[in-house]
Amino acid sequence: NESWGVQEIETDPRQQAHSEAMVAITKSMDTTRLVVDNDGWEHTNGDLLTIHDYSPSGEMLRAHLGSMDAILALRPAQRAQPILLSEFGGVKFVPGTEAQHSWGYCEADSCAAFAGKLRELFDAVRACPLVDGYCYTQLTDVETEQNGLLTYDRTPKLPLETICAILNGRTNEHENL
């Protein structure tokens, strides 16, 4: 994940060979599953081109994911694989409390602002025709990362109907934040 343990994979032939060997070993053990070689960027030979992009605005996401040249500028290195935005979002929102020792990639200070930021980011990703799939980071808050859709104790930060509408690109006529 994100070149952890192989920080020089972009330029080091030994680290590239190691990644390629791990993909081959994994495929030899199970030919039925897709293999990700280095999730997020700097790929060698996996089945998916995965990208991590925590841009704080829909406009920035559209710019980063709007063309193959823009995507390759993020250093994923492969062209033929399906493109997945395997991490994005990370909007910090801590409803009803002061969160001094937590963080997110961007912040919202109210339910309405949180819903608006989520809608902006999800709409932007859905508008990028080269993106074949995506995964919001993250489902729940963890320790100091307060950027989940649910709190640490699994309480939804917005009504579930609102979260569902945002995830599915629908407006929620009953949204009362």
C-alpha cells in the first residue's frame, strides 16, 4: 500500500522485481482473483491501476482523473488495466463535539457542510469516465482519523437515507440537516 516498504519502487529495479515476483506468486496460488501490486501509485504488473487521491474539491478530482495523461501524472505507470480510485475523500467531520486531536484531508463543520462536501466529491468521481470503480476512505472513524461516514462507535454521521442518496448520486428530497 502506497509504496510502504518499497519507497524507491519507481526507480529501483530490485524493488520492481520484488513486486513483480509477489504478483506472480499470488497469481500462482489463486488464478481466480485480481491482484493489486502496489495500491495507490507506482505500479509494476498488477491487474488494476489503483489511485489514491485526497483532493479536497470535486474540481480538483475531475482535473486529476479527467484524462489518461492527468491520471498518469499521478505516477501509476500502467495504461491497460481498469482504473480504480481506491482511496479518496477523507472529510473530517465530528458531529456535536470539538475534535482537537483528530484530522482529515479536508473538514466540514456541520451536517449540511459534510453532506455537501461528500456529494461534491462523489459527483466528481462519478463524472470521470475513465474511473471504473472507487472506494471512499473511510467507512468509520478510526483513532485520530475522524474522516469516516460513521463515528468510531458506528453511529452514522448523517441519516442513512442521506448517505445512501449521496453514494448513489440521487438527491434526497427529505434531507433535513
